[in-house]
Amino acid sequence: MKCEKCGSDTRMQVQVTLSAPGSAYHQLTKKDFHRKEFQVLGANWETANFICTNPDCCHVSDGYGNYVTKLEKKNKELSAEVERLKAKYEGTNLS
């Protein structure tokens, strides 16, 4: 993916769900990810960010999931406002 601001390459940051032995608690290292006992089970794409590698730009783009989450939040806000206005004007003839 290219930076939407300057067109440079980006790096992705995403939270992952990891299956690991209990003995690794508070002792996780980068080398552990190469061991058989460690498995990546999934990624939380709603928290994904794409960071521009150009040091003069460093723009951060939200991933697709963040876009969807923002739309859902805005939808809830607008629905609540509609309900508030319905209650306010209930019984009023607006014709």
C-alpha cells in the first residue's frame, strides 16, 4: 500500500491474536515467533494503521476496519439524534 498523502511505501501496524505456551507469560521475545509452539491465530483489522515510511511525511492512514467502525459510530449518533427529534416533535403537526 502506498501513502495516500505522498505516494511513498508504508508500514502496517495491526494487533494480532497469538497462541503461545503459558510459560512465555511476560517473557515473550521476537525469537519466540519462530518457534512451533507460537501461532498467529488472527488479526484485528479494525485497529490497523498504515504509516508512511517517508520521514518528511509520516502520515498515518486508518485501515478499512477503522473506517467501518467510524461509520457505525456515526450511524448510532445520527439514529440517536433522529429519536431525540422524534420525541421532541411527537404530536406536533408539521404540515
